[in-house]
Amino acid sequence: MPLLYANTLCSKSAQAPTEGSLLQAAPRSLPVPWDPAPGAHYNSSFLGSSRRQKAGSSCLGWKLVPATEEGQGPFPRATQPQRRGLPLASTRPAPASSRGSPGPAPPLAAARGGLQLPKRPAAALGHMVLGVRARYRRGLPGGSAMGQRVPGVPWAVAFLALLALRGAAAAAPNFVLVLADDLGFGDLGSYGHPSSATPHLDWMASRGLRFTDFYSSSSVCSPSRAALLTGRFQMRSGVYPGVFSPGSRGGLPLSEVTIAEVLKAAGYATAMVGKWHLGLGMNASFLPIHQGFDHFLGVPYSHDQGPCQNLTCFPPDIKCFGTCDQGVVPVPLLWNQSIVQQPVSFPDLVPLYNKFSRNFIADCARQGIPFLLYYASHHTHYPQFASQEYTGQSQRGPFGDALAEFDGSVGQLLQALKDNGLANTTLVFFTSDNGPSTLRMARGGSSGLLKCGKGTTYEGGMREPAVAYWPGRITPGVTHELASTLDVLPTLTALAGAALPKVALDGYDLSPVLFGSGKSPRQTMFFFPPSPDPLHGPFAVRFGKYKAHYFTQGSLHSDTTPDEACHGLTPLTPHLPPLLFDLESDPAENYDLLQSGVGPELLQVLKEIQLHKVLFEQRMEFGESQIRKGRDPALQPCCVPNCTPKPSCCHCS
């Protein structure tokens, strides 16, 4: 595959580089493939006309020039993975003749005021007109392409049909999916914290629908993110046990269909910023641009998975708390699959994300393209960091500063929607990936009144704050209906008028909760530990207001809390009969209803829970574990591939 070199960051006073200087400065030049999303019919999504960076301008872009050798780059080379497909005509690759030859361009054009959104090749217009899916076209006799004469149908009728289809496309809603990291149920002001400064999230909660019984699928990062994007429990995709590391061989399998792929097939522009944490693999084949996202600006895994003891987390020069992971490469910042900075500059990171997001929203509005923006924040995961604007501003110290910066990002997203006239046509959905890491004490967040936190199947590990905001569509209020991150894909798919993937899904369409009767189609939730297995099955099951624990176990992530049941040294403990709690009257899981015996009513509850558990276990299929494929240090991303000694020599800024 032809490669490109990508020059790294440039400052306001940077001089325009020459092609020769880039080729000669191999340690500062990073190869990226011509086609970041092989097999997709939007081969030119990230590339356009060649432009040279102007001297003296502020930028995070670069000039791309041909590489001289195959195999050079920050990621080991390998055969490109086979692109997955959706059951939609619009996902078929366009003929080669229609794609055009790619040309070099600055991929980070957003940092200079504009994004190059996916272009619709001419041959693909038969499959897509303004984002209208194939199922709309089947209403036309003969299934003809839009704009062609249909035998036996008057021209005026065909023209009116075209206008109707264009109107349907124009009505397609936009989606902004905001995910916090390790944020606890009790961390926001709108969820009861007395000193959190979260005015934008609280404003959104007061004017949107606030959930009190919303669950993540897992109590740790990688599995919860896999389920969020696929609508399937993490065991199905093999994202277990635990989380991915910088050198993991596995990742979210390309056979899985993400919400980005579903919406992209329906004509949406898609972008992600922030924390990915679903694997890199050989040739960076598991990154977001291979999972349905047109653009990715972010960190490929958790920002504590690299040495941080000498890095600045708060300006002007407050070093990061702790040491983070040692013996691995510094944490990189990626654009698509190019390293643009290593290690990442924490105080500058969120302002860059915000600028990219604002430009993406503005460009989609200008071009009239519906979009999905997945904003996966690093806040409030350890080690906390913030930009100058938020440093030292919170009553909660470093954690509060990081939380305030996250809240500020939400405010900028809402303002960008308003400024571009998209506030009333965009669903903004916010939640967190899992509970707080109470191991970090005051730097780890709060579960509020819930039991334990990250790493456990108690409520504090998996019950999350969540808000759905859509002015004019969602009536402000509070819902106690059961819902989960698993429900995001089915819900957004329904709202976009797209087709669900032809796979087993574990989520439900929450439209009745958002717009209708208020009753959730979800009546059960299954709680799996970070290391699930078919033998033990779900550790706990919630049915209605009742929750039964069949197994309990502590976690190091929830150490230091007064409750020893949360601690990492608390072993796996079976419960027969299970512990049974009424979460409406006892959300803290303090009082086992079976301690005083089992009456007829509770016996019936136990029978129903057991029945749901058995039926679920019969349907659940564990995929091959991606994390058990192990690690290879050679897979760790390095911006200077051939430097020594590794990993400490991997520095580009």
C-alpha cells in the first residue's frame, strides 16, 4: 500500500516545510496509508487537493508527501483486514472507476477552520441520495436509481417522489454522544453532589430527560465501550477479560457492526474525539476509522497507560499525580491513524478536541449532512488534568477541575449546535462508561449513595448518570425507567430510520421513554464482572425493582472505601439463595430481603428472576477473547519507529 509521511505539530511561527525537508526528517515524519478505511466506498473521505501549510499560521495540520519505503511507520505493517458489511445496499463499495485517485491534503483541516466531509462518488448516488437509505428507494417501481425516468410513471410523480425523499433526508436528526470516563453516579450537581461545578450538564438535565436507573454493560472501560457502540454485551464481541493495553494483539473485531457504521450507511458523516480503548492491533487495524468513523482525533487507549510522572497535567507546570503505567511508550495523540504528538500535552488536549468538534458540527451544518459525533472524554479518569481556564477553579480540587473542563466541553457542544441552527434537530445523549475509581479517594469520584464503584457489579460500579436532551422533542423531566448503554444503538438506529445490523442485539429502542408512554421495553439488566465466563454467568440480575446477586466480589478499583465488600482482597463469594434487594427503597443495597425469610411474594420474584437468567444464559454466546490474544511490545505505537532505546525514545512534539 502506498504510504504518506505526515509532518508533526507546527506552531504559530512555523515556516512552511518543503517536501524534501519532510522526507529527510524521518524522526519527525509519520507514514499513514492513502486509504484509512479500506473497502469503504468513501475512499477519499480524508483526502483532497494538496495544500502547503502557510508560514506563520496556527495549525495542527501537515503536508503529506509520498513515503520512500513500504513498511515504515508508527504501526507494524500487516495485510489490511477485510471490511465488514451491513445489510444495506448503500454499503457496497463503489466501482473503482468512480472513486477517483486519492490526493494528498492536510487531514487535520478542522484545526484550520474546515473539515473535508465524505464525498459521494457519482456511482454511489444510485445507492444514496442525501442520506436516504435503500429501503426508501424500494417504494419506486423497479427500484430505479434516483433521478432516472421510471417506465410507466409520469415525470411529475417521479419528481414529487424525489422531493419527498429529499425531505425525509433533510429531517434526519443529528446525534452527539457524550461519554465521560470513570464518572460516578454522585459526581454531578444534578445528581446531588454539593460542590461539583457542572452548570452545563445540570442545565441539560433540567431541560432534558434525566435517568435515575441507567446502566453501563460493564464496570470497566473497554467492555463498556464495546457494548455502547455495538448494542451487544461485550462477551459476544470477545472484549473480555479486563481492558486492552497499548500492545494488545486484539481489538473490537471488524465483524462487529458499530453505530457509526449503521449511520454512515444511512448517509451520515461520522467523527470521534477522545478515548477509544478498543484496540490498535497490527497496522492499527482496530482504530475508529476502520469501525465506521470518518474522522478520529484522540488517544487509542486510556491516558494513564503510559508514563506520566514527568508530564504536566495542570498549567503552568503541575506534574501529573502518580506514575501511571511504566515500561510502555508515552501516550500518543492520533489523527485517524497518524501520530501527531507523543507524549500528549494534557493541558492542550481538550481545547483541541473542542475546536475540532465545533468545526465538524459547523461543516456538517453548512453542507446539510446529518452527523454522529462521538465525544469520548478522558475526564474524570486518573490522572486528572485540565487546561489553564479550569486549573484551580473547583472546590473539589484536581478532580473538580477536570470535571469542570468536561462540563465546559459539553457547554461548547451545545453552543455549537445553537450557533449553527441545529439545536432542535439534534439529540444529545450523555452518560459515563462505568463507576468511579474510589481507589483514588478524593481523586476518584463519587458513587453517591450507591454501593462500591468501578470493577464491581454493585450499583456503584455500573449505574451511571445519563441525560437525553433534544429541545422541542424530549419533554424535560426525570425517568425511573430501566435503560442501558446497550440501548443506544437500537435507539439511534430507529431515530435515523436506518436498518438494524443482522446480529443478535441486547439493546432496545428507548423511543417510548424519550417521546412516548414513558415505559421502557427493558425490564431486565444483567451484571457481569470484568472477567466474565459462561460457568458463572451474570453475577447479578435486575428485574423490575429487584436485584439478585448470585456472586459478589470486590475490586482494587474500589479499594479505600469504608465498605470491605468493595475491596480488592474480598474474594469471589457465591450466594444461594441470592442476595435480594429492593432498589426502589434500598438503592444502596444494604438490606437483603431474604434475611428474614422467603414469603410467597418474594419466592415468586426469585422464580421470575431465575427464569430470566436461565433464558438469557441460553442465548448468550461468548466470542473468542480478544484480550487473551496477549500483548506484543512491537505493537505499541511509536512516532519514531526505529529509535532506541524503546519505549522512552518515542517522542514527537
